[in-house]
Amino acid sequence: MTEILHLTERALWDAAVRTGSYEQSTRGRTLAEEGFIHCSTREQLPAVARFLYGEGPHEGELVVLVVDSERLTAPVRFESAQPGGPAFPHVYGPIPTNAVTALEPWPVLPSA
């Protein structure tokens, strides 16, 4: 399994579960508007979260979709926004909800 991650609002994920397909590209933009769904690796996720949602608090509002890329029907391309910049995974189509193998809270809170 190749794991890619997507940070989203819980309400958007809940809506996707009802339809069987997730189609939000990034905060405020759909797959239809953007052409692909922005994703990240686990190492890239903290910076992406800060960029899109700030420092928080976000308890209960945001979730991380853990996606098994082998379950996707759409192609995944690792692309950089700038030459020589970091390459991020982009999913060029909807994410079937059955490709999401786990749902993680964001931020990850330290255990007591």
C-alpha cells in the first residue's frame, strides 16, 4: 500500500460517506474547480495543515483521510508547484470512500 493523506473538514468527509465519493480538492475548492485533489505525505502534513488552517484550535473539526493509492481508480501524480520544490501527491479524480483505510483526528493530540 502506498499511503497518501488528505486533510479535510469532518463535515465534508461525512457528506462523502453518504455518496461514496470524496471530491473536495482543498479548502474552499472542489475537484471540478481544481482538476485534482491535493494530498500529502505524512512528513508534509504539518506544513500543509498550518498553511491551510493556521495553528488552530481545530479539535473535532478536521480529519486526515489515510488513502491507499492502490485502491484508487484515478491516477496519482507526485508534482511540484515550483521547479525543484517538494513533490506532493495529486489525485486526478474522485477518491472512493472505500480507498480511505483510516480516519485520523487533526491535530494529533498528545496522550495524557
